[in-house]
Amino acid sequence: MDLDLRKLRYFVAVAEHRHFGRAAEQLYITQPVLSRQVRSLEQELGCDLFTRTTRSVELTAAGKQLYEEAQGILAVVAATVRRVHDIGLGVQRLAVAFAPGLHVSDALRVFASRYPQVETDVVPVRWWEPDAPLRDGRAQVGYLRRPFDTKGLHTIPIGLDPRVACMPAAHPLACRAELTSADLADERMLDAPKRRTSSLEEKFELIASGHGIALVPLSVARSYSRPDLVHLPVTDAPGFETCLAARTDRRDRLVRDFQEIATATLRGA
């Protein structure tokens, strides 16, 4: 079957609002039209995407999977349209992906001062697939945190992001200055193989509500600081390597120059 992008956009709007009326208002269509389009998409896929009651609209397991995939699909389509538009107008553009907690703004400022004619964009990446924007063309270069699949990518090491244990402020270990892996041996840990969260906000909300402790990069813990959580260094846990990455088959002069500027700027920081 061919996936109708219009129906996919309609589905995403309902998934984000959890309400057909509010989604219809955002899309500037009537609610009955939106309901018919979503129902048609469900029939084409052969499964229910939402559980509907008189009070709520919730994603089914299939709906959650489609919502996760749809965001990437629509982003790729938007990036493709933008590239075609830029070429038609003679616009030069550099899109830089960045992992949660990592800040690429200093490098972008230096790059912009040397290449004022180049438009620059930033693309946030999902923590479980940091290389995706490079693979699908949404970004030409990324400031990322390992591990990720480096096949077909040229990477430049930048530094290390220490690993810290994030836990509720009321946890018995929270009063310690630092921890070791042995201190965490009997603790309930939140990690991707057991429970992959859809966002870092969800992960930290689970930690704060007592669902477990998570080992996270220090930069992420600082970026999502909140009073009901603490993060402590784990002295024997290896840090996360940070790096610049770009596809080996798309390292044009603009990408190489940005990597050179960013390497010097980010390593200095």
C-alpha cells in the first residue's frame, strides 16, 4: 500500500492532542472529516491506532509505533522539500544534528562569522537513534554521543561526557558525594533494554516517581535539572565519548570546514 502523507499528518495531530476536536482545529478541518480520514488510515493498515472512549483518545500499541515512525517520516519529507527549495533559490544551508545535553551553539557562532552567506539549522536527535538524521538526510553533520552505528560515517572524537547516577532526592544514596557500580548493584535500574522511554522527560519523570535509578550523561542531567532529582558521579563507570559525525559520501567542503571549526571550538570548551 502507499502511505498517504496527509492522513499521516492527521494521525500525528490526533496523537499529539489526544483529542479529535483540538486536532481538527489545528489542521483547519472539521472533526467529522478528521475522524473519517483517521478511520480510513486504520482500515488501510488493518489495525486500530487509537482506543476511543467518550472521555479520552489513547494510542494503541500499533498507534504508538506509527507515531514514533511518523515523526521521522514527516521530518524527512520536510527536509527533502527544503533542500529542493534551497537549490531552486541558490541557498546554501548546513543542518547540524545534536544529541540531548550537547551544545553546538559556540561552533555555530564561529562558523556563521566565517560563512555569513550560509543558512544554519539545528536538528535535535532522539537519544536511542542519534545517527538517524545523518542517515535520512535531515542533517549533514552531527555532534553526537556514542554508542551508535558508525558504518558509513566519518567521526572525529571530541571528548568524554561523564556518566552519573540520577535518582530521587529522597533516595537513601542521594546524600553521598559519589558512588561506585557496587553501590548500585542492588538498585532497580532504568535502562533501554528493559524499558525504553519515548523521551528524556518521561525517563526523569519515572525516576522522580520512584521507578528506578538511571545512568545518564552528565550533560543530560544538567540540562534536565529539577529539584526532586539528584545526580551523582559513578567513579568506576566509563564516560560517553562525544564526537562529530558525517556521512562519508556527503562530506563536501562546507561539512569539512564546519567539522574543522567545531573540532577546535568544542574541544576548547
